[in-house]
Amino acid sequence: MRVTMRAVVAFGVLALVAAACGSSPTSPSSSNTKSTSASGKFLGCMVTDTGGIDDKSFNQSSWEGMQAAAKADSKIQVTYLPSTTSADYASNISTFVGKKCGIIVTVGFLMADATEAAAKANPTQKFAIVDCSYASDCLSGTKEKNIDQLVFDTVEDGFLGGYLAAAMSTTHVVATYGGEDFGTVTIYEDGFQDGVDYYNTQHHAHVALLGWNEKTQKGSFIGNFTDLGAGQALTNTFIGDGADVIFPVAGGVGLGTAKAVQTADSSGKNVSMEWVDTDGCISAAQYCKYMLTSVTKGIVAAVETAVLAAAHGTFTGGTYVGTLANGGAVLSPYHDYASKVPASLQAEIKTLTQEIESGKIKPYTKSPV
């Protein structure tokens, strides 16, 4: 995938370098612009991935972080540009370099090459990238000191999600799938399987997991984060194979899973799901009644902190890692399932959380953050 993406962005990178040398960038469209730069103001800029600003997942959360920064400091103004395809990444970044943004936040693994090229070409420009770091080989060149890497150790709360799913399953079959085969996706799935396996060990159970094999690092992937129909179809297959708790790690594609679960519920099947990245009962509230919990990452707070640091002169680049301990990777509340998840199980989850935070339990993943 790294080789493919470098080829995809090659022409965009040329455009980016040209812009850095003085070409005139276009302005963000008025429909997508929260505010524009002004004297005495700090402009924070964000480039979305192809999932869009309303993906109920990492793009939307990143934008909420931008808005939170603007709310925290009235001198900060924020704006974004959407990426329809990967070919838009470099040109959108180039536009924001030309606007002299105080910080440019890029969202997602796929934006690594364009972000890194821009950071290298513009060493005084501050950047932050969500779900990507040098440690994970998402960024692979010379370590640019002007990139703030915001990553999340979601193997930890993924573990809790897997344990909860296994405990709540009545068919003894659960499932997970990904949008694309990236480390930021499979880290969730590794944790989820570890949680299922740990539940089986602790309770002498035999809950099966469909859609992912941690040992082989092979599983089911949609191939994108936008095809809701494919997510619905795959979920229907899992349900047909007996799964009654499904965990999509696929951004907005998870809405397809939610639709499949809703349909199954209306036909009398007892099926539920877990959301990813954000609290699904807030971002996709219409499906809250089907969500056991959400396996989240603290994107809002991480992006807000990065923007505020740039605005206040404390930006240093480097890597932020969200964990259970610092609130950067946690399970959401049970919401509609609060009365359905047994008190004894809720106590187990609380204990497991403490044991992961203390290091007594160390969920495994092949995806370093």
C-alpha cells in the first residue's frame, strides 16, 4: 500500500512543491470555510480524508477538535478542505500552505506521503497528522520536526470491546471487519481478538471470532471507508454465519453495519454492534439502541491540543500516544445497554481497564503506534 500511495500522490507532490515556490493557490470554497485569516488571528486549517467531514468517525472528530480549539481561544479561526479522492491531498495542503495557516492538520494514514512532502518542502510550516507516526512506518522518511503525530493505542480499548462482545454474545460467535488493511485498523482488531481470547480463557468459553485472524494478520476488508452497502452486505453474511455482535473498524462504512443490525432486530434476531473511533450514540444517535458500546480514540482532544499548542507558541512536533491511562483510547458509556450489561460484567470491564493501565495485562498487536 505504501508503494501504491506514493505513486498516487506523485503528481500532487509536484504541484505542492510548485506552490511552495510561489504559485497562487486557490481559496477554500465558502461552504467549507469556518473563517478566513485576518490580522491578529491564528488560522488553523484541516484537510479531510475521502470519508468526508460528516463520516461519523475520524474526519468528523478531527473537525470537532479544530472547532474546540477555536472555542477555547477566540483568536483562533478554523477552516477545512475536503478530499474527494487521494489526488486532492497534495493540492489541498498546497492551498493551505499558500494561505499561511498557523497549523495544517491532515487526517488519516493515507495522507502520510502528501503531509511528509509538504513538511519537508516547508520546514517552518507546522503540521499535525491524525492516526499516523514514524514509529508505525506510516511516515517513513527523515523525521520532520514540524509534524505533530497524533496516534492512539487502541489495542487497549479494543481488548475491552472484544471481552465485552464475547461476554454478551448468546450465539458464541462475534465478528469484526476493516475498511482497509492499515495498521490503524488492524490494531483495533488485534485488541478485539485478544479480548475475545481472554474471555474464553477466563470463563472456559468457546466464543468464535469471524473476520480477523491475529496470527496470520488476515481478515475481511471492504477496501474503503465509504461503501455503506458493502458494509451492510458483509454484516448480513456475518449474521447469517451466527454472529450476534459485530465490530466494524471502517469509519462511515459502519453505518451499513448499523442498518443490517437494525434490519436483523426488526426480524426478531438479537444482534448488536460496537462502534469505532467516536461514541456512536452521539455521532450516529439513530442507531444507539443497537450499540453495546463504542471503542473510541480521543481525536477531538488531541487535535484541539495540537492547534492550541501551535497558536500559543508551544508546538514541538513529536508523537502523542492516546491510551486508556491518559483518556486517549477508552470505551464509551453503555448508553441504552446500561441496564442490559450485567453489573458483574461491568465490574469485570472496570477491573480489566485498571489492569491494562497498570501493565498487568498487555494486549498484543503487530501494529505499533
